Amino acid sequence: MYDKVYERVLRSMTPFHNKVLRFNYDLPLEHLGKALKTVMIKIEKCFCSQVVYKAQDRLEYDGRAVREHEEIKLSDLYAIFEDEQRLYLLGNEYEWMKVGLFGEELDWYLRIFIEDDNNLGESELRTGNMEIYVCDEVMQLILKDVEGLQMGHILLEGAKKYIEEIYI
């Protein structure tokens, strides 16, 4: 996890003091890509962001922070979400770790995990999940849009408690 984001996690600061939205189980990549695009469209509208930053998310791996991050244009991110192979590569760029996406102001954070092909049987679909951390007002807008997709059971829970459960 990028070090400035990691500091906010440890201190339960925005956006980690509100809620986290995630799916109860992994979704096929086609559905996950649609959900991720839906979330990012709402983030773009609410925060007027055209650039997103990406970093390793080591929270559940070894709990360490990283200083490296990469800039991604929002248009490029949308293209990744629409292509299952590119989404798979994004989610598996860092072995056994999630990918963290965030804005310059650190007012939202999106974690993405894609199951590695090595862990799947021959007939199993590629699947993954996401977690979005954002203020309550924007979370309600995202929840409404994601529920409209009708593609999985959504969990909305306290971010602080959830992080305490998953943090190494």
C-alpha cells in the first residue's frame, strides 16, 4: 500500500473511517469489470478526477507500505476494465497482492484482487473482487449504481472493523 495511504489506514483517516463496499464472493471478470467501471464513473463525477494512481496493496500480504506508485489516465483504466485479459493482468501485476487505486487527494481508495490462473481448475472462470473506501455521501451513490447491476451480493460494512480483520 502506498505509504501516504497506509498512514491514513493506520490512523483511521479519510476514507478509511467510513464504510467499505465489497462483494460477498468473487465475480467473473466480465461482471467485475462492469462493477469497477461503474464505481470509477461515480468517483470521476464526484471528485472530478482524470488521473488515478496505482500501487501495490500489501495490507493482507505482509502489511508493509511502499513508496512507488504509477499514474494511470482514467480513459486507460476504463479500457482495462472493459477487457478481461487486461483486467486480469492489472490484478496480477503484483504476485499475491491486491492492487490499490487512489486519487491525488486520497479521498477514496479502491482495492482490486484477481485470482491467479494457477489457483483455478481447468473449467473455472477467472474471478476477482473489489473494495471501495469513500465518504458516506459518495458511497450511497456508488451503492445505488452497483446494486442496479444486479450481479452479486454486496456487503457494506464499517471500514475500520473490516481493516482490523484483514490486516496482518
